[in-house]
Amino acid sequence: MTNDAVVESGVAPRRARTVGPVRAAALAVAAAALVVAPLVAGGATAPALKSARVVGYPGALVNVSSRSLYVLTSERGAKLKCVGSCLSVWPPLLVNKSVTHVTIVGGKGHVGFVARSKTMKQVTYNSFPLYTFSGDRGALGHAGVGIAAFGGVWYLVRAAATTPVATPYKKVVKGPKTTTTTTKGSYGGY
């Protein structure tokens, strides 16, 4: 509105309302909470697990970031042996206590949970708690396979497993063998 229009209409112009940086940050957090709330509310699905081709372990279970998931053989039946300093080397796959379902893509096992604290629980697969390994340098790593610690051995998870016995991926699957053949030629007797 121009000043002439204000005089003619008798309505005073409104001043532009400014928002300070603290209030703007609070509004941004509130808006983000509205978007994220349905993802973490009770009964929400999180996180997703999937089957992936880790070198030597086709069909290994990984998380959404394609980080390989491990089980400790001494924890069958959700008996937690990895506690204290173990958790800094083997970070558990944790979810909020309100999560009741985890999506599995390409896996057939049973997903469950075991309490880790009052607000968090650890995802289990065929009764084994799931972990990543801090020594893996990135996605689809497997540097933790075969490490003996905490009364058991660490193995990748076989996504197709439907029983606890079949869950640890204990054997490396080797790729096809390659052979080199040579034929007798005119150069040097070959």
C-alpha cells in the first residue's frame, strides 16, 4: 500500500514483523519436529535392514548405510556380553524404545529387540543382537569377521537365515576360479 492508499482507506499499514535468530532457530526445530515426528513415533518403522553382496559373503545383512552387521556367537538368545568398552569397538544397532517394527529387504530372519537402556533397545536377528564394527573402513566392510572376544566369535549375518544356528556367516564364499591357458606358439616353444 502506498501512503495515499492509507489516507484514502483509513487503514494504517502494518509494520513488517522481524524474527530474531533465536526465535528463527526455534521455529526451524519445531518445523523439523513436525516432519520427523511420524518417523519416530510409536510403531514407526526404523531402521531398514537389507541383504547385500559383501566380498566373500553374498547375502550378508547390512544397515541402511550399507554397513555390515555382525553377531557375537556368545550372545545367542539375546544374552548381552558386549558391554562397557566393547561398545566403542562394536557399536550396537540401536532404536528408540517406541520402535516396534524394522523393515527387512531381501532377508528372511526374525527381527526382535533386547533392552539396552530405559529409552533404547538393540535390534536382534534370529535372537542375536546386531552390531557394526568400528574397524570397517566403510560400506560393505568385513574386517571384524573371525575376531574372538567376549566369550564368542564375531561373524557377519546371513540375511537368508531363518534359524539362530544358520545366522552367523561362518564360511567365506570364494568367487569362481580363473585359469590361464597357454597355447603352443612360434615364440619360445609355447
